Amino acid sequence: MNRILILAAAAALVAAPAFAQSIHISTAGKSAEQVKAEVFKAANTLCAHAVVGATFPAEEMRVCVADTVRTTLAQSSDPQLKLASR
């Protein structure tokens, strides 16, 4: 399993690239479900910043979190995390 996943908020929802952020999540000694839960929590944090001032913040937040979690897990080299991204 990757030792660290890098999570980045969906750039399409960020008005300016300067607002793009990332969070590093250690995967050492964690199950796929634990990693997925941490990725979801981090995605919520990143997306909350990305949707500030949005016309439909609740909908954009939902889409941002779902896309960020799916993309992050799909980039992992761990087969269990890749399956969790679907």
C-alpha cells in the first residue's frame, strides 16, 4: 500500500489556482476502510475551502467531496483502495 496519499480538491471547483490545497495522509498500518474514512474527512476540509462563495455551495460541496475521494483512491497503487473508488 502507498505510504502516503496526497489529496487535492477538485480544481474545477476552485475559482483561482492559488486556492488549490493538498493534504498528505499516512496509510502505514491502516486498513483500506480507515484510509477511505481519512480521505473523506480530508476531502471535506479541502472542499469546504473550495466552495466558499459558490452559487450552490451544498451541491458543489457534495460533488467536490465525491470527486476528490474517488480520484484520490483511484490513484492509489493498493488494489483495495482502487476498488473502494468505484
